[in-house]
Amino acid sequence: MLRVLSAAAAVIVASFGIAFAASEAEHPENHPFSFESPVGSYDMAAVQRGFQVYQQVCSTCHSMDHLAYRHLGQEGGPFALYMVRSHETGEMEPHVGKPAHGGTFVDVTENPYVRAIASGVTIVDVDPNSGQLADRPGRISDRFRRPFPNEIAARASNGGAYPVDLSVITSARHGGADYIRSLLIGYDGTSEGTLYHNRYFPGGKIAMPPPLAEGAVPYADGTATTVEQYATDVATFLQWSADPHMEERKRMGFVVLAFLVVLSGLLYLAYKQVWRGESH
Amino acid sequence: MSGPSTYEPKSAFTRWLDRRLPIVRLTHDSFVAYPTPRNLNYWWTFGAMLSLCLVVQIVTGIVLAMHYVPHINYAFASVQRIERDVPFGWLIQNMHAVGASMFFLAVYVHMFRGLYYGSYKAPRELLWILGCVIYLLMVATGFLGYTLPWGQMSFWGATVITNLLGALPLIGESIKNWLMGGFSVDQPTINRFFSLHYLLPFVIAGVVALHVWALHEAGQNNPAGVEVKSKADTVPFTPHATMKDLFATTLFVIMFAIFVFYMPDALGHADNFIPANPLQTPPEIVPEWYLLPFYAILRAFDFNIGPIDSKLAGVLAMFASIGVLFLLPWLDTSRVRSMRYRPIARQFFVIFFFVCLALGWCGGKNPGLILFKVADFSATLTWVEGGQVTEQAIQAEGAAQWDDASSAAVAAAREGGATMTAVTRTGASTGTLRTVSGGETRNAQVSADTADLLEEEITHVKEEAGQAMPFFSIERRSPARFTVTNFSLLLTIYYFLFFIVILPVLGLRERPNRVPDTIAKPVLNEAQGAS
């Protein structure tokens, strides 16, 4: 009876495979991101470049409400600053990103890179003297500047479409960073009314015009300024922004698992010892 | 079962305490000297894991509640703040979210264990029922908790479930509005859900205490299902059961940790990272994995049963699927506890297990998804190319005569050589008849996998033929098909059949295997058992 059942189950499973085949959007292209494996970490240079692309391109329409400028300089952030003793001079020198060994973390309030990024932004705030809304330079405690004061204004400026908040976008979409990267390179150059063809977007037509153009964002580190590179960098940055504690999480996980494996081994021996000579 | 207490206070303080509050004695009798059957297997270690889960959920939950803001505008952001800014908030939040799944995973193993080994039979009926109460409270707590992050799934899950209760006759609407605190899921809902989500775990803890009490009164069942006969059949709980539980629980915690540290979001839904939006329904609304089987039962009915409409039938079936568990001790008529000795019941149990898994699978799928169909969806389009289009008015004497008048006009046009006709009714007794005469009749066949794709194909043919064609006659054919909903219904029927028919009948008819003498009679002598 069980054999008949399992045969029936096999037939059912096989036919499901066929039923799954039909789908609207193309499956995102699988890119070998550095953060994917259980021990993988972020390519911080890519996160920095991705932030630059976000600042210069994406942020004209997309907010990132859950991120503050200070997050960029926290431990595990793209502009985290460490003081490292130089081999030649013996002096302490600043080093962006966690050095291979040693180094003391510089608190984000003392981080000149993050301060420069924040003060380069203009924030609308209540003026403490007049009580009126006024512009002021950004502070590291500010959330990322919003391109539009509210959803109505955002829709009004974008032909009725609402540019979504990008803080956790890689978590909020099936396919994560692969999907974001594929979407950004998935335009075929044609459009229909106000919608643009994109083979990775559910339904195939998206309101966002192709945001990236070759050479649009100059890179200081000599990385190729292609659309594909931009897309990869932005996807990496957005993955970091959705999951900023990933590296710490994986590091701690390794220690916890190592401890638990040893503990379970010892407990197994203790259990065997206790039950030795007991028939059961 | 426990017999007289063997606790002897050693120090002056414990002697003093024992006279006034024998709490050390209680602990000693319950968790140290408590006699445990010596033949328990690893399936009996899940109780310890469940206790751990409850503690983890309460402790992490209390910390989360210190940072969480139950407000429709701030709840989502407050969870993000916990993840980003609260020291180790990411760890605590992950543990709580993953912990819920682990809790349910363990409780399902625990329940299937009880089902297989007949742990619900006398004298353990109340023990089982208390367990069902705990499970019911867990479902409620899990559902309430899933609402709190206020993502899309939170909001729409809450909307779907509260609306379900509205299907109940007479009282449904009131209960629904009372639960939501208004006419839709909104600020009052999140406030009361938060309050209840904080309350229920402590209620669970209380019922767990009763569950453990009942367990220690009746004594544990065991894989043989034969009651412990003497002290020789048991070992003291500590260190024997304690060490085994600790070892098994550590393995469970390893799995827990793999999820927490390496795939914290794997068990959740991506849509819950989108803040709740009451104006936008997500493409699919699904509960968390542990409630999917019940969700499938809920959606299994796509037809009305007499006076019960399909929605109410689903709701009743869903509640009945948990309710039937409460009656199980009296539904199973077999005098043999363990399915080890029930060869036929064991096969039905295995099927039941796979039916539950399949129900879970169905719950996560689009109910309209076609599993089998005898043929493709197909359509025949007929149109005329190059004909003469004429238009004439139809005037009936009254609304009642419309049908006669229009069919007479169509018949006349057909007589006159029209190859295609179309009637448009413009008023109660007026309309227009458009006819095409002459020209060349063309037709096309299209077929597709689904009804939606077929419509696309039809549109495509129409576009190819040109907009100038005045009208198409389309004949659509839908094949006989078997969808997820039909499959869910079959599975639901088996689910209830198992409890209501198979177990009661089988218990009377089945001839159990012989229990080996070594199990039926105590063969170990007292001295050996005490060692």
C-alpha cells in the first residue's frame, strides 16, 4: 500500500514541475556576490561605490528612511574608520574599512568621511530661532535626505508612480540583490506610453525609466563605469543597507555553532556515561 | 505514579524551609526522582525543547517590547530600529522571529509523537487536551505576533483572518468588529493585538504548568504503549532523562542557531519587508508556514453546501480541524496505545502525515493553480474578411417581446445571406442589428495552458486580423481540470476521515500485533533495575 502511495506521490511531484514552468517575469540573473556564502562578507569598495551611485542617481527619487548617515561609519559600515599603526613610520594612520589585523575603531562622531557626506546634504528642518522651515547642512544623526516631502509629492513628480523606499528593498523582493541588479540591467530600450519594458519586472513593464547610463557616475578608484558595474555596486550597497549586521551575525554564528557542536559532543558522552549499564 | 516523596532535606535551612514551603521537595519529586520509563526514544525529548522555546520567546519578547512601538505609523520603523540601532537587537529580533517557527516545528513533532504512540488514551486524556489548548493558544499568539511588524503580510493576514470570523452567522460581524476595534484593521487593532500578544504567552506558561502536572500524575507514556509495571521499568528523571533531553535539545539549538545566524529571513515572506499599505493588496496573502495546512483547509471549499456558503464552510472546517483533536481520546476506540503494534493504523497514520504536509503545500500555492488538466484551454475564433457590413434598428413592441423581435431579426438577416450577425440592445425594447454579408469566412484555433494565457492569445489573433473586422465569434473551451483547491478538498476529506471514521472503526476491527513478552511482563529483577 505504501509503495503504491509513494509511486503516486512521485507522479504528483513530477507533474508539479510542469505546472511551475509558466511564469510572468524572467528569473533574476544569478550574480556571484561576495556576501552570499555562509562566511561571505561585503565587498566594501563596492558598497562605497554603490552608495555613490545611490547618492548621485537613485536618491533623486528614492528615499531610504531607515538609514542615517551615521550608519555609514558604524562598525561593519562602508566608511567605518580604524586607526592602524603604520609599518614604516610607526605612526597611527586612518584606514577606511576593517584592517586585516589590529586597528582601533574610530567612533562615527569622529569620522571625517561620514561628516563630509552628511554636511554635503541639505536638510529642511525647523529653524531653532524663527520656528520656520529652513535649510541647513546635514548632520551625521540625520536620516538619509528624502527626495520628496511625502508620497503625494512623490507621485505628482513621477507621473503617478511611487518610487519605493530602498532601505530594505533586497529583503522585500524575491531574489534579493540578484533581482535588484537584474532589474537595473533588464531594460531593452523600448517603452510603451509612460512604461518601460523590463524583462525582470513582474508584468514586464515598469514606470521607472532606465536609471543608469554608461559613465554617468565617475568612479575615483578606476572601476569600469558600465551600467552592469553600477547595477552590481548598487545591489551590493542595498544588500548592506538591508542587512548591515550581516558580517557580525555570521562571525558570531560561527562561534556559537562551534560552541554548540562541542557542547553537544560532551553532552552526548555524558548521556552515554549516565545510561551505561542501563538496559533500555 | 510518583509515589511517596523520597526527598530528605539535608541542611538545617532546607529542613526549616521544607516545613513551611516544600518547594525544594516539589522540584526534587518532579524533576529529579520522578520515574521515567527507561524505553523512551528521542521523540520524547521534544517536551524539553518546547519548554526552552517558550522561555526564549518570552525573554526575547520582553526585550523587544521595550523597543517596539505599537503604532500604525511607527511599528515598521521601530522594528527596523531594533534591527539596526538597538545593541544586539538584530540577534534578539531574529531569535524571536525564528523562535516562533522552531516552537511550531517542535510542537508538531511533539503532537505527531503523541498521535503515533497513543499518548492521548486513558489515563492521559486531559494531558492531551491541555496540550491542544496550548497549541490553540500558540496559534493565536503566533498570528497576533505576525501582525505586529506591520508589514504587508502582517496587515493583510490580519485582515483576512478577522474577516473570516465575519462569516459566522449572527455573531460573526460583531466579533469581527470587536476584534479589530473598528471596521477595518487599524490603530486599535495593533494596540489590542500587541496587548494580547504580550498576555497569551503567560497564559500558555500557566497551561504548560497544568500540562506538566497532568503528565506527572499520569506518568509518561512510552514507545511500547504498555504501562510501566514496576520501578524496574523506570529510571530517575535526573540524570537519565535530563542528560538525554539536554543532548537532544542542544542538537535542536544548533538547528535554531543555523537559522538565526545564517538564514534569519528564510522562513518569512519577502512582502513583510514592505510597510503595510491598506490600499494595495499583495499578489498573494499567505500566513507563516506553520499555519499553511489550516489555510489550505480554509480555502478547500469553492462551493456552497446547502445553506452553508463556501466561506463559512471553510471557516467551520478550519476550526473543526483543531476541534477534532480535542475529541481524539474518545474517537480512537483501539485498546492498543502504540501504533507499533497496530500495522494497519500505522499505514493510515503515515498517509495522514503526508496529507498534513500536502495541505501545507497547498496552503502556500495559488488556489487556482492547475495541477492536472485533460487538455489545453482552447478557443475557435470565426470572423469574416471583406464582407459588407450593414446596420439596422430593431424595435420590439415591449420589453417582454424583445427576445422574439431580436431573434426574428437575426433569422431574417441570416435568410438574406448574412454570414455573421450581432445584436446590441440599446433600450428596453430597442436595439441594433449589425450583419456582415458576403466576404470570406476565416477561423483560427488557439490554445494555451491557462485561461489568462488563452485570452492573451485571443487578443493576439484579433490584432493580427485587424481592428477593421467588425466582430468575432469566439467559442471558448475549458478542459476538465484539477486545481490546488480540488486537491485541498481531497486532503481535507482525508484529514477528517482519519479522525472521524478510520480511527473509530479501525480500533474495533484491527487485530493488533502481539506485544513481545519482554515488554508485556517485567523481566528485569528489582536489583538490576535499581542499579
